[in-house]
Amino acid sequence: MLVDDGSAAVSLPECRCSRAARHRRAHPVTDKRKVRRDHADVFCTTEEGVKGKKAVEWRLVDEAMPRSKLDETVAERAKKIASRQEQERT
């Protein structure tokens, strides 16, 4: 979950690629984190990371929501997880 407040972003700190690595298209993050090569290129060339809707579209986060809905969403997700775990026990 990402709180989409306009300033939150997803970034990959290990993707500080050198210029030579970008030219070779060698991105260690593509294998380790299963990030597409074209997305890794964006991470390597921007400092601000990927925000909100784009992070969801790129499947970097499950969902993005305003801060006002965070508590409600976390509570719903916790209930679902708890009920699944309870069903697995029985």
C-alpha cells in the first residue's frame, strides 16, 4: 500500500546505475526484484521515483490511496488475512 499524498514515491536505491551499465542494459534490479528493464531504465534516470497511479500500474505496490482511507483499508486487509489464517487452521 502506498499513501498517495502527492509526495510519496517508490524508489529502488540499489538502482543507482552507472552510465556504462545503462548502455549495456545491465540492471541487477531486474532479476532481484523482477522489475522490467524499461522500468529499471526509468528508475536509473529519475531521482524522484515512481508515484501513485504509475506505481500501481507497474505493480510496484498493490494499491495507492489517500491518507484519509489508510486506516479503513488496513483494517479491512487485516480482517481478510485473519479470516484466511483461521480457515487454514480448521
